[in-house]
Amino acid sequence: MSSNNSSTLLVPQATAALDQMKYEVAQELGIALSQDGYYGNLLTKDAGYIGGNITRRLVQIAEQSLAGRQ
């Protein structure tokens, strides 16, 4: 039986798009992200805001996609 790791992307090519979305969301929220990928100085609260907003956007995109198919 295979394990399901929620952090594994089903579409590996989406990595760049998700990274771009992360920086866009952070900028909109006024949170500075390090361009070198180190987030040790990022507050947990801020990381949660970024992740929550990314999830919200992805759900909106999926809903719009599904609505367009009907």
C-alpha cells in the first residue's frame, strides 16, 4: 500500500507556479520573503497567512474551472 504524503505535488511541473503564487501572496500581504529560500526568520503566523491565502486562491481557481465545464 502506498503512503499519501500531502506535501508531494501530483503535478511536479506546478512547482514554479506555486512558488510564484507564494511570492505574490506574500507581497500582497506585506510580508517580506527571502529570495534565497530561507524562511527561518518568518513568523509562523505570517507563514499561515500566506498558506491560507494560497489555498483560498487554489480553491477559487478550481471552482472556476469546474464551473466552466458545466
